[in-house]
Amino acid sequence: MNNTDPIADMLTRIRNATMVNKKDVAIPLSTEKLEISKILKNEGYISNFKVDNSELFAQIVVELKYNDKKASIIEGLKRVSKPGRRVYTKSDSVPKVLGGLGVAIISTSKGIMTGRDCKKNNVGGEVLLHIW
């Protein structure tokens, strides 16, 4: 099946898995989704991830993270830039998510990075998603 927005599909899979307290979720592999998974791990939103090549199509297996009350660490995911409406930002106007409590993930000419890294490296780009 052809997917027009693979990042939105990734976010929906993660959102659905956290709603039913699944331990992990499988997502079709792409370079962009792998970079987003690295950022989610570095920011502490997921426990770990690994690439699984045992199936017909390679997948990223994301291990979700829960607190001691079995509530998901990820409270919200929002796709900002969509195929029908692209959203770009300059380095000096990178959006803050929930006043700095969340993370904006941005696709730049230097790769996919957080909003904080964009400000540090003085680079702008396409705002992919917000997570909090």
C-alpha cells in the first residue's frame, strides 16, 4: 500500500501503541524515520529502537517508555508540516513546544535535528513534528 505521509503514519503507530500500553511498535524503515527515532531516544521519549531485517521489509522496532504509573512518557505528538501544507522556519524563529517543555523536530540542510540544535547551529528548515 502506498503511503502519502510516512512520518504521520509513524506518529500514528506510536500514538496508538501508547494508548494500549504496548511494549514496542514496528514501523517500516526509512532513513528519515530512523533519524527521528534517534532524536526521540536522545530526548528520552523512547527507551530504545532497533532495525529488524528479518521480515520481508525492514522495520524499526521502537521500544516505548512508560513511567512507574504505567502512563506513557509521550503525552502528545503533532505532525506540523504535511504534504498539502509545508511549514518552514528560520533559525531565529524556531518554534518552542509548550514553552520549552516539548521538542520540535526540524529537517534542515544539515540533517534532521531538534529546534534547540537548529538555534545552536544557526540553521532553519522544515518543521516536521512537535512532541511533548
